[in-house]
Amino acid sequence: MKIKIFALILLTSVLSACSYKFSGASTTGLKTVVIRPFENNAPLVVPTLSNQVTESLKTRIRNQTKLIIATTGEGDASFEGRITGYEIKPVALQNSATPTSGANRLTITVSVKYKNNLKEHEKESFEESFTKYFDFPITGAPIQTLLPGAIENINKQLSEDIFNRAFAQW
């Protein structure tokens, strides 16, 4: 009986340790950040995508840090970027004799330059590309009706990756 109780306590401890989620950020010394609008240089341009990517990153920073988002100047840190890829391709081919797609994949790539302007943290600056995709099944609905949800999903993933790369130092 004692072994079962001990095993249950041990299992509970292990599971509670595994469910820990990092939600903070290391913004030591930073007070302001400038986020310049992301340019849309993708071969296929969606007019609202630049604003959506920029606002998604701003929202992530507002919600998970105490940084002030400055609109002018250099700030203690800055982000600038370009949307370099936006494409929709068929995936999940169903039949090799007469290939038909079972899903479409929207892929978005952004190139980001993050600069930490504090001398003691300059090494945290980076220039890197981030790519995320979203697969949505062929449902018969027009693709235009499915794209807003797919773009929102991808933007959340991209902003999380960019945020973590800049502030979580994983």
C-alpha cells in the first residue's frame, strides 16, 4: 500500500513538473521597443498581410512583457522585417494515377532583423528567417473563405517564434 501511495505522489510530482509553461521573457534593461511595419516583398501579395504580421508581433510583446512600444526613434530594441514568401500549394495527394489534392498548404516566410541597442546585450541581436505553414482540407468551400483563419493561425506561430528568439533565449 505504501508503495502505491509513493508511486502516486511521485507520478503527480512528475506530471505537474512537465506541465510547467514558460510565459515570461528576459527583457532585462529594456524599456522600449520599436516595431517597424513589415514590408511585403512576397511574389504573391495579400494587401493586409503586412499589417497583420506587424500587429501580431506587437500584441505578443504587449501581452507578455512590460515593454513600451515606441513609434519613433531607435528604442532600446527594434524589430524590422519583410514578408518574403506567401504561397498556397496542394498537399496530401490522394491518388497516384490521377493525383488529386486532399488539402492545401499555406506557407508564410518572414525575414526579421532584431537589434538590441543596449551595449551589454548587443550579442542578442539577430537577422533570421522564420517559416510557418497551415494545412486546411479541401471542403468545397472557396479558398478565400478559409484563408483568414489560416493566416491568423500562422501569424500567431510566427510571432511566438520571433518573440522567443528575441526574448526567451531558448
